[in-house]
Amino acid sequence: MQLEHTSKQYDAELESVRAKVLEMGGLVEQQIVNALDALINVNLTLSDKVIANDHRVNALEVQIDEDCSHIIARRQPAAGDLRMIMMVVKTITDLERIGDEATKIARVAQKVSESGRLYTPRFNEIKTMVGHVREMLRTALDAFARLDVTKTVDVARQDEQVDEQFRAAMRQLITFMLEDPRTISMSLEVLFVAKAIERIGDHAKNIAEYVIYMVKGKDVRHTTVQEMEREAQEP
Amino acid sequence: MQLEHTSKQYDAELESVRAKVLEMGGLVEQQIVNALDALINVNLTLSDKVIANDHRVNALEVQIDEDCSHIIARRQPAAGDLRMIMMVVKTITDLERIGDEATKIARVAQKVSESGRLYTPRFNEIKTMVGHVREMLRTALDAFARLDVTKTVDVARQDEQVDEQFRAAMRQLITFMLEDPRTISMSLEVLFVAKAIERIGDHAKNIAEYVIYMVKGKDVRHTTVQEMEREAQEP
């Protein structure tokens, strides 16, 4: 049957787009992990690799965008599918920017490596923050894959925690700088890393919000965690 | 004629979406201007206003997103129109984030005001940077409005300038902090303002790139200024 055949192809196209989004998500997560590793272990080879790999993230964004446009143009998707496609278009923008933040961390790793390590910052807070944003990203992408909003509220909650951790890291860095002004330049680099991680958290939260919209048809962007919780829990 | 009638309505719908994008652009530009004003003149009323107005920016984003989905679902737009709509969806994400950055500047203005002004930073570099990103935003939105890519390359060039200004501002702030560690906290606030402005520049550049894609059908994201220039100049 022609119709069924076409419909199966259409399903395969939608599935392919979703698989590519998850591939892109896996890639940017690896970029975050490698960037942190490069920073902590002063590994120049790895920071170079992160920077070189950013083009793969970018290429995936462009490719998925094109796939989405083709599907819209040829398949005239119905409400639910269209919502999914629009949210994919938004999601990959956030994933691409997570990739950019990972690249920024890799650049700081390069600088730390070149600085001759007069002062080696402690990265405990940074590590904790990265642990959190990785979990946020995974939870958001898992919700996207399963179209299951149950855990999306956790992402919003963790985002608040990450924001608080960023502020704590900043207070600590100010203390270091006051105690020993020679640490100022390097402390600022660490601060930018913390800022990059905090942004990654924001992007993961955006993705979680898109999933709620995709599944529930309700826009929870620009609302509170409480409102988001209500939406996610409604049957 | 029914067909022409429908087509006119369709044109009006597309035109309405474009007008709303420009309205949103005007609003975020005003938010930037007010946030800077609040910061420089330690004007709490104005910083409160910027923060309160952010919901208007957010509401426009949600509304334009919905308009775009409706047009796609009902009108099945052809290639050129579809490209325009997809780029609108991307553009308003960047505009919304410019709004967020303006809000961040307004929050710093609040802090400066509450700090009792033990140390009042000089804002000359910040003012220059804001001048640049405003021009970038205007040029990008103007290109969007006219579907004219002639000046989009200027936006990419100015973005490089803004990035350099950010680095210069950072070096200067490090000097201040070294000379007088009591200025560290406030200098970091100024640094975050500079960072917010630098991000606004990035978003304006994104919008300019979307316009090139919309007009030329070629994706210039993730390319160099030189490549962008080539694309923009090709007939």
C-alpha cells in the first residue's frame, strides 16, 4: 500500500531526526567531559581535540536543521509532529551552544597549560558543577528520547542548584584574589569556566522545557519551577 | 477570487510575523539602553523597570513561535517562505536571550546601587561596547526587515571588535584589582556586564547569519568573516 509505505518512510525520517539529536547530545556531553579533563590534567592534546571537534557539533546542527525543513516541506506534518520538529530546531540551537561553552573551557585549559602553572587552581567546585550539568543534560535528552516529562522538573531544580554553586565559587574566588592578588588572572579564567558550566545548565534546562512543550503542548518557558512541576505532573 | 483572497491573507500573516520580530527587536534594544542607563546613573527605578519588562520580551517570543507553527500547519509554506519562518524561530530565540542579558545588566545596576558606592567603576569601555552592539543589532534587524544582506558582514566584523574590546576591558579590570584589591567585587560585576554585552554581540551576529541564510539559502553559520563576506556579496 502506497500510503502505508509513505507513512513508514515518514516515521523513519522523524526517527532519524530524533536519533541525530541524541547523537548530537552525546557528542556535546563528550566535549564537556573532555574539556574538563583537559583543564584538570593540563592536557593540551585533549583541549586541542575539543576545539577541533566543535565543527562536528556545528555540522550536526546544520544537517538536522535541513532535515527538519525537508520534512516540513514534503510531509506537511500534523500538530504533534510539527511541535516535535519545531522543538528539535530549538533544541539543537541549545546543544550547539553547549558545544561552544565546552570549547571555551578547552581554551581556558590551553591558557592554564601555557601559563607555566605559577598558580594551579583547585577545581573541586568546577568538578561538582560539571557533574550536575552533565546529569541535567542527560535527563533532558532522556526525556526527549522517551517523550517522558516525569524527570524534567529535576532539571529545573538542579539548575537552581548550579546557579547557587556558581555564586559560591565566585565568592571563593574573590577570597583567593583578596588573599593573593597574584592569583587574579588565573582566578578570572576559573570564573569564566564556572560561568560556562552555569550556561550549560541553562541550556539543559531550556531543552527540558521544550520536551514539556512537545509532550504537553504547554509552554513552560519563562515560568517558575513550581509551575513547571504542575505542568509535568498533570496527566 | 478565493485563491487571491487566501494568498493576501497569507501574505498578511507573514508580514505580521515579521512586524512582530521587529517589534521584539525594538523592545530588546530599549531594554539594553535602559539597563545601561540604570547602571551608569545608579537609577533603581529604571533597573526595576527593565527586570519587570522582561516578561514582555518572553511573551513576544512565545507568541511569535505560535504564529510560526500556525502558518506552517495551515499554509504549507513553499521553500522561501519556510526558510523565512524557520529563521524567525531562530531569530526570536536570540532576541529573547539578548533580553536576558539586558536583565542581567539591570541586576548588576541594582547591586551597584545597593553597594553604597564605595567604589564607582568607570563605564567608558562599557558605553563604547554597548554603542557597538546596538549598532550590530540594528543592522541585523534592518537586514532582516529589508531582506538585504549588504551590511550583514559589518555585523560579523563589529563582533570581532566587540570581542577585542571585551578582552581590553578585562585587562584593565585586572589592573584595577591588582592596584586596589578592595575593588575586586565591584570589578567582577563590571566584568559580568562586559560579558553580557559581548554575548549580545554574539546574538546579533547570529541574527545577521540567519538573514544571509534566508536570502541566499546558504548557511554561513560556523564560517569565517571572509566566507560570510563572499556569500553576502555574491549576486
